[in-house]
Amino acid sequence: MQIQLSKIKPAPKPIRKSWDEDKMVELAASIKARGLIVPPKLRPNGSDYEVVYGHRRLEAARRAGLKSIECIVEGVDDKNALAQSWIENRIREDMTAYDIADALVELAKQEGVDTAAALARLGYGRETTLARYWTLQSQPPVVRKIMDQNRRGPGRVSVQSVETISGAGLSEKITAPGRGAHIAKLTNEGVAVLRKAASEQLSEPQVRRVAEAIVAARTPERKKQLLETPYSTLLHDADVVREMPARPDKTFKRERQERQELTAKVKSLLTKLDECFEDFLDAKKSGKFSPEAVPFVSTKVRKFLKNWEA
């Protein structure tokens, strides 16, 4: 059914609240060149229509300059609209963790959080899944900002990152609004660890080590040092931290200085190697290498690389 874009209104509580801008530009260009392949779904809303799913496609169609598009129109109630939107977006596997949390919580409110109906309608089979997203939605707003800004690439932080930090002891028990159940909310130190995990691109085991080290630290000064010092297997070790004196010492400063000096030496060595290899190539191109010298140098280079990679 062809519908004017001006008559299509967004859902009051859309499943997806964000999207990748680069992908949106690509989608708009694709629609402009080839048209809309998969129509969005709408439901009647007075004389207009409301989106059930397909918000991204509608936005891309508007950017492509279309005035009307082909749509699927069906009268569905609020529960079915939310469930259908969830299923359609979940298949695409690029929803943010908070989009998922918002959808689960909203449907749980409609179905009743004391039943498995909400999870069953969305394809989940365990109550713990709903509980972890209730926990996520109850975190400080800054957690959502950190996760939204770092949901892709090496510095990605996820629901698991929040659970790891919480499980290490950097959380406090609060009562979930509307549930009466106790959930874990990250403390300020827990949020700081999450921010450190994103900025330093830490793995989950490294995140846990940092969090445990913060818990083991006996003074605010020591905790501050642990947060400000780049991740170190030696320094971010809970057992090592427990043995440290209460007052911060020079260990962190010395270790940081040694790391910086070693990095400078490695950079200098690599620069010299790069210059040597350039000289070798220039000499070979100009015919200054004897036939015997070429395999000799090649063997040395291969041996160096083998030892370097080991």
C-alpha cells in the first residue's frame, strides 16, 4: 500500500533510539538508487499511520527525497506492536544494549514482570535475561553514554562489562523501580572503571583485574592512582595492592617511567631498522649488492622476524 511520508508518525516508544550514521547514509543512497526493497510496517492511527517497525528505512527514505513509499498496514494493539518491532529489530543484531533493555522492560510492564510471558514473546527462555536488563536500565545515566559511545570496535563495552565490574564488588544494592527487587547499581568507582575499560580498550579479564584491585585498595589516593595509571598486569593485581602500604608510594611513578623509557627505546630501534631496510632495498635496486649478499641479508631478516614474533 503506497503511503505519503507526511502521514506516517513515529511510534511513541520506538524500539531503536539510535543508529549508525554512516550506515544511514549508505541506506539512503541505496534507496535513492534502487528504491525501498523491504517495506516498513505501519498501523492506522486516526487519519494517519504509526510505525510498528522500520524507523530507519523511513528516515532513509526521507533523506533520499521520496514523498511516498510502499508499506505494510495492519491493525495491531500495543503489545503486538512492541513484540513485532522487537523481533524485526532483533533479527538485525545491531540494537544497542539499552535499546534491548528498554524494550524488555516496557514489554515486561505490559505482560507482568512476575511471569515468563514477556521473555517467551521475545524469544527468551530465562528470567535472568530480563533481570540483567532491568539492572542495566537502572544504572547511572553516564553508563548509558559510555556504552553508546563505545559499542563497537576494540574499546567496546557491553552488558558483560557492567556485570564484571559489579561482580567484583563495585556496586550497591538498590530497589528496582516498580519491581520491589534488589539490583546492583555501579558505584562512582565502578563507573570510573567502565570509563577506563573503554578508553584503554581493556578485555573482560583485564576489567575484572582493575575492578578487583580498586576494591582491594585501602585508601582513596591508592584507588585514584590505580584508575589513572595505564593497565599493568603487575600493578592491577588485587594481591599486590593488598600488600602495598596505605599511603601511595613511588611504585606507580617508577613503573610508568620505565614503561615510557622502554617504549622510546623500541621506537628508536624500529626507526633504525626501517632505515636499514630502506638502504638494503636501494642498494639491491642499484646493483650494489653482490649475488651472495642478497640471500645472506634475506636469511638474517627472516631470522630476526621469526625471533620478534616469538
